[in-house]
Amino acid sequence: MLNHKNLPASPQWTAYLSDWNFAPQLNDSLFVFTPPQGVEKIKFIPVQASQAPKAKPEKQKQGGKS
């Protein structure tokens, strides 16, 4: 269940999923990226470890399971 506590009236949504296929037969070509016509690959500048932003520590939830 999703509960948006920061929105007015705290709306909630629930999804019930069924008929799961845990062994689907998928073709490998389904996972091949084919770029659209006219796009160009751009070069990224590598970030040095010393320039990377520091990770923020995770906040622990109070009064609940983590």
C-alpha cells in the first residue's frame, strides 16, 4: 500500500497482483537497446573519487521496523 503522508488528505493506493509468471520465456532481443534514428552518443567526463559528492547516512525510522 502507498500512503502519501505529505499530500492533503494523505491519499492511499493499494495494488493486488496475481497470476505471476516466475519463469517467463523472453527473447534476448527484448533487452537490446536500439537507439532512435538521428541520436548521437555523447562523451561523459569521468568524475574523480575526490570530486564525487559524499553519501548521506540513512536515517533510521522511529518506532517501526527497518
